[in-house]
Amino acid sequence: MNEQVKNGVVICDNCNWKWDIADGGEDTYLCHKCNHDNTPINENKSISLSNLFQEIINEAIKKDYIGQCDILRRNCTGEDNWQEMMQNKIEIPFNIFFDNVDMSNLLDDDESPEEFHQDNLRSDPDTKTFKSTWGGKDALFYQTAGFEFIFA
């Protein structure tokens, strides 16, 4: 991420389109050429947990499972999307993750999210959950045993 605002001019970090903040209208940081959100962010990712949780909770629709990293990285935009996701990841608590994803397409028929999670923790104590982006859109992912299970 490299959101730039210099001397009142926004430079899209997706397509390099430039515009004056004054001309941005209602969506000041939304690129009118490629539709990328260029809202400035704090690059050191020091976001308060309460703001992060509120942001996730505000997204009323649960994220759907879109695939496992090794499969998704094989398509034409998959590697770029994976790099973006890893660069922008912010760790979140497991309960927030599970409250905001639909795991039905990932789990075995008789498996619960809790069983899935406990099995993964037993084999990989470093299992973690994250909030990030995938293809410029909000995403959540579950990281365990060197794999990411991605929800968007």
C-alpha cells in the first residue's frame, strides 16, 4: 500500500491517476478511473483493536470461503492478490474471525468450526487468523501449517 496525498493531490496507488482533493467529490479518495480506494492508512498498522473489531462487525455479511492459497495463487491475479493479502494482514482474535466467516464450504460434513480449529491448533500451535485485503476488497484468512484459507 502506498496511498499518496501530496500538496492536495491524490495519486492512485493502483493506476497512478492523479486528482485534486477538492475535485474528489463525495468519495475524495476513490479513484474515478479504476475505482480503487486510496484512503490514506497508517502504514505501521497501529490500529486500535476496538476500531478494527468495529470495522469487522460493521460488515454484516459473512465472508465466503474462496479457496486455499496454493490453488488461488495459480490463476492470473492470484499471486498479486496473495502478496497484497500478506502485506496488509492484521492479526485478529479467533472468535472475531469465526463470527464473520461462513465456513460451510471448507468443513467436512460432520465437522464444526471449533473442531476444525482445535485440530489445526494441535498440529500447528502457531495457527492464526487475520483481517486483510484480497484484490482490493476486505478479506479474512485462517493461517495454519503454511497455508492460508481465504474468505472474501
